[in-house]
Amino acid sequence: MAEIVTTTGKRFRAHEGESILDAALRNGVALEYSCRSGRCSTCKAQLRGGSTAALHDESGLSPTQRADGWILTCVRVASSDLVLEVEDLGNVRMFRARTHPCRVQILEHVSPDVARVVLRLPPGAEFRYHPGQYIDILAQGGLRRSYSIANAHAAGNQIELHVRRIPGGTMSDYWFGQAKANDLLRLQGPLGTFFLRDVAGRDLLFLATGTGIAPVKAMLEGLLVTDPELRPDSTRVYWGGRSPPDFYWNFSGVGTEYRFVRVLSRPYDGWTEARGHVQDVLLAERPDLHRSTVYACGSDLMVRDSRRVLVDAGLPERRFHSDAFLPSGAA
């Protein structure tokens, strides 16, 4: 059993064949993570001592990062005792991921390509999460797909999802052609570390594309019931789509204290709101990035480009948080 020490002073042990991330979470050390498949870079850490082995390809790292000793903790196992330079989430309470049965309570199409799904957990189920986290739906045949939770709290043991249609996708075929009320499914969660922290007194900036608005909606709802002294000074949401029907949510449920900017990326006659890409529209407004915190969710291309241009413009990298939607390969 390898001992892993972080530069913040945390110590934990990993079983043989256990990923560094799983070992940390099992020991109550909250490291940041998202995809758990080596394709994003949320869980990256820098190896300062010891050796590791990769379980899967680390496509979320650039060649330069690899050469500089960066690893992705979700797909790396310890081959010896390790010293890692990595920041953890401190005293943030991470709710244990569990598997629950659930049934489809509501299924409605809110746009040609997006369905709103409400799942109902059993009356005795205890499901707690931070707004912004996601769940995995476990379907027959070992099929597993990840979906962000779109409501802040599971009132009545109900969880809201926003599901985008993926042409030819196995799970999409189910949601858009076969699913019906009262269908029995299983879910696992909560998962991920995409949730609000340390935003008091800052300017909070959200970037979203497509159904990336789902966890943003949950976080905005959560802010409404947050103690005033823990809230940001201001909150802006930039939501990008390709055509007007992509803006399937009208913000009405989260009050009027937030500023919303809808951004269309493709030419459309009669569109009078912002055009282009969400990160460019944000930068054009010249925000004070030194006092801002950014949460970005949606396409991997948007997330990567937003991180690059905003950090280059002065945003401290540790104040850029993201959850990139990565293709499953079979949808």
C-alpha cells in the first residue's frame, strides 16, 4: 500500500491498482475532479517524488504538461510512495457517492434537441449533493452516462436533468424514443467538484453552452438561499447557443438579481442580442478579472479556450472552475 503526501500536508494511502483520486476520496481528501476518464484536466497534479503508472491515456494533458511532471489523478496509480503538488478543497464536505434506484417522473421536450427529465428517488432515499454536481445514469447492458443535476436541492426526492439529443446515441435513442413515465433506472452520485466555493465578495461569472446551463441553474438556485455574507458582489451568466431554440430556459425561477446574456454563435436574421462566443463577449465587457471567479460548463472547446484567454487576460488560474461535456463515444 503506497503512502501519498500532498504539498498541503494531507496524507493518505492507496490500495494496489486504486487510482490516486479514488484513494484520496476514500480517505476524505477532497481533490478536484470531473470526467474521471483522463480526458479533462480538472484533477491534474504535479509529481514531486515517486513513480506512477497510467490506467488510461491522459489526453487531457498537453505534451508540455507531461514533460513537466503533470499527471491526472483519476487515471494514475501509485507505483511507490508519492509526493504530489496538488491543492485540495480543504474542509469542504464531500457527500459519498451511492447507487439508488429511481423512476422517471417527468419527461418533456423543451426544445427540438433537449429533454427535461425529472427523476424520483424512493421515499426513504437520502440523496444530498452540492448544486453543480452530476450523476451517472446506469442503464441496462452496462451503459453509463453522466448528467448534471439542474436543481439545487432534491425537494420531494426529485432530481432534474437536461438531456441533449445526440444523433445515433444509444442513450439518446432511449430518452427521445423509448423513455416513458415511471420507467425504472439506477443512478450513482453525487459526483464531481463543480460547485461554488469562495465566491463571497467577488464578481461571479458563469460561462455555459447548450445544456451546460443545467448546473449553472442549480448553483443560481442555491445562491438564493445562501447567507448574504457568503454571496458574491455580482453575478453574470453568459449562455451560448447556435440558434434561438437552444435557449430553452427562461431564467424566471431564479429571480431578477442576476444578469443574463444570451450569445448566439451563428448568424440569424432578427437576433438583437449578443453574437459570437461566450468568452469573447465576456472579455469585451472588460470585467475586473482580478476580483472575479469563473465557472464554465459546456463544450470542451469552449472550456479550454475560455481558460486560456481569461488566464492570459489576468484571471488567476485557480479561480477558473470548469466541467467540460465530453463525448462518450456512443452517446
